[in-house]
Amino acid sequence: MPRVSLSSIPSVDRLLRSEAAQPLIAERGRAIVTDAIRAVLRELRTDADGGNGLDLSEAAIVARVRERIAVESVPSLRPVFNLTGTVLHTNLGRAPLPEEAVEAMMQAALRPTNLEFDLDQGRRGDRDDHVERLLCRLTGAEAATVVNNNAAAVLLVLNTLALRKEVPVSRGELIEIGGAFRMPEIMARAGCRLREVGTTNRVHLSDYTDAIGPKTGLVMKVHTSNYAIVGFTSTVDEAPLAAACHDRNVPFVVDLGSGTLVGLAEYGLPHEPTPMESLAHGADLVTFSGDKLLGGPQAGIIVGRGNLIARLKRNPLKRSLRVDKITMAGLGAVLRLYLDPERLATRLPVLRSLTRSAEEIRAAANRLLSPVASALDTVANVRIVDCGSEIGSGALPTREIASAGLAVTPVDGTGTMLNRIAAAFRQLPVPVIGRTHEGSLVMDLRCLEDEAAFTSQLARLQV
Ligand SMILES: *Cc1c(COP(=O)(O)O)cnc(C)c1O
């Protein structure tokens, strides 16, 4: 092959002035095009050294530049199909938001808002005002405040009410939640001394009352959201523990984790404890996440007694943990959906996904079987399977919800091929994330709403 001479590669300037580049500059801007031209020319020079017969016309080089810019401008954070079977998947961004929330967030993002401005009085307001009354109405609490996530809510409560004091917690509730949320570490960072009570499997009311003394800042009960202790177990119910705390003038706090504002049993799902129940049992404060079962944006919600919430709001840490106007707008819109529980299951995506019946999902699997099978052609067999979805994010860790999906099994039966198939699905324009199980890639279809978008990209699958 003849060597391509380096001198036949056009200069950056010539390319920028070329007719072919003008529409691209108009579309993307001169700086981005200039950078991409430089990068493409560097590539060509190394190729030219190798001497492959490259098309070095201005038009061909600009076409490469256009392609490069297209690849580089794909944002790192983008939508995926969550076919893992875990509805609230923390690594996949937890709850998808309802339209109503997205609209409210867009309005708050586009324009100035009265975030901390009291329109009646014409003076400074409190950002919590936009959701506090709704939260009180929905939970029966006296007061409420919102921070960045539930980990922040727990931190703020501990630091405000138990700084340099002891916090008795049952040994069986000293949980670690995915990533780095370990209750004992949060306690230490909040400036509290953890006082473990009971044993891993059993704790009694007397274990708590023995531990409560002048040094106690608060008593905390943590919803053991991501595991269950079974067998010879005993826990203390909220109501007697609350009463014991109140007798001793110590606040009783419940960290619920996933908090939903409706009884899930009404929707045919297993019951999950609610903030209303904890408050009714006598909890002084309850903390829960905005983006778990509640189905809203990432936030940490604290509801409970007015005097304690007022103390939380006065803690300087509150300022570091507060939420922005966009979250406030989205959370407000989600809470308003809860005022109309009859339509909640169609309007709130988390509940919509959770309440889809196995038959409905199986029907979707029937529709998708042949498009997926033909996309994988000779590489894999595809069949419809029953599977069990999980709520995820800690709710009901031991309960699965009957679902259905497609199982993709490599014809050659190898793990290597299975990995290649899973990678090919992840490399689609909207990556498809399933889970591998016993030699197959299983795609649980519970969370697939846009089937057309899913099938339309199958033609691009490259195993
Ligand atoms: C999830 C969870 C948290 C942490 O909440 P984030 O919103 O993820 O910060 C804390 N406590 C419990 C019991 C949880 O389940």
C-alpha cells in the first residue's frame, strides 16, 4: 500500500474555512469544531504513518469530525431501561418522577420563584413553607422540614437533639445501607454516642429503659429496611417504647427509610410501615426518603412535633443540608398527588410499576418475545419466564412481587457469551439493564412502560 503523505492532510485553518465545515460550525459552535478537528487530525496523522489509503478530502475529514462531536456530546448521565426487577434501584436513580412533578420542576428551574419569599407579607419566607402544610395534612404531624436525603435527615436529627449525648439503638437495627450509610458511623459524625441495647436477634423494653438516663439525647428506632431477622427474635413495638421515652422526657425518633403516605395493602401490595403509623404510636419525629416509596425527588423528610422541628430548623447544619427550589417544586407536586389516592396508582410511576399485575407483564413479554429473539438470532435463545420483582431501596426486603420477563440464554452456554450479550444491551442508545441469573440474562418487564422505544432500538444490538 502506498504511504499517505502527511503533507496531504489539510490544516486546521483550511478545514475551518472549508465549505463542508460551515453547517457544523453553525450547529455546534466554532470552539467545539476546532477541538474536534485537532483531535481528528491527530488520529489521521497516526493512521497516515501506517499508510492505509484514507480519504483525506475536506468533506471526508469534516464527516469524521461530525461523528466525533456526536459521540462526545452524549451526556454521561442518561436514561436507561431498568429491567433489573428492582423497582427502586438506587444505582439507577430510584423513583422516576410523575409528569406533574417534572412540569413543576421545569417551571421552578426556568424562572425566579418565591422560594423564600412570603407573598402576603412581602418579606423573607421559609422554603419549607411550600411543603410543610401538605406534609402535616398527609401525615397528621404538627410540623415538617425537608433536607437533601434521608441520611441527612438522620444526621440533622441526631446532631440537633443528641450532640455529645447517648442514643440507645437496638443491636439488631445497626444497619448498613448500600454504599456508605452505616448507622454507627452517622452517629459518630453527628457527635453522638451510640449505646447499643439488646442482642442481634432479641431486644426487650427493659433493655431500653435500663439504658435511658441523664445522658440520653434521644432514643432511635431504625426500620431494618434491607434485611430481616427471622427465627428466635423479639423486638420492641413503637408504642410502648414511645411511652417509656415520654415518661422519661426523652424524644423518640423513628428512621423509617422508605416512607409511603398510603397503605400499600389498599393497592394489593404487602404492607409497609408509614410515617402516620409511627406518629400515631407516639414517635416525636419520623424520618424518611423522598425518592423511595414516596416516589418523588431525592429528599429527606422529617415530620413530627413542632418544638423539635423548630430546633432542627435552627441548627446551622440545616443550611448545609437544605434542598433547592427544583426539589421543593417536585416534592410539592408529588405530595399533591397523594391528596387524590384513587388516582395515585395511575399517576405516580413507582406505584404504577408496583401495581402492574403479573398477567399484564406477561402479556408484554408475549409482545416482546419475537422482536428480542430475532435481534439475537443465532446467538441466544429467548423465552418467557416468571420472575419476582423487588420494591428495592430497602422496602420489604424479603417479599417478592410476581412478575414476568424474558430470559436470554446464549446458545453456546458460556459465561463469556452471556457477558457479551449483557454488554451489547448496555451499549444500546438507551442502555438496557437486566440481571444475570443462572446462565441467562433476565429482563423483568415490570418497569418497561415504553415498549416501542425498547423494540425500535433492537436493530442496533451488536453482540
Ligand atoms: C434508605 C435509608 C436511609 C438513607 O436514606 P437516603 O434517602 O438514601 O439518604 C436511612 N435509613 C433507612 C432505614 C433507610 O432505609
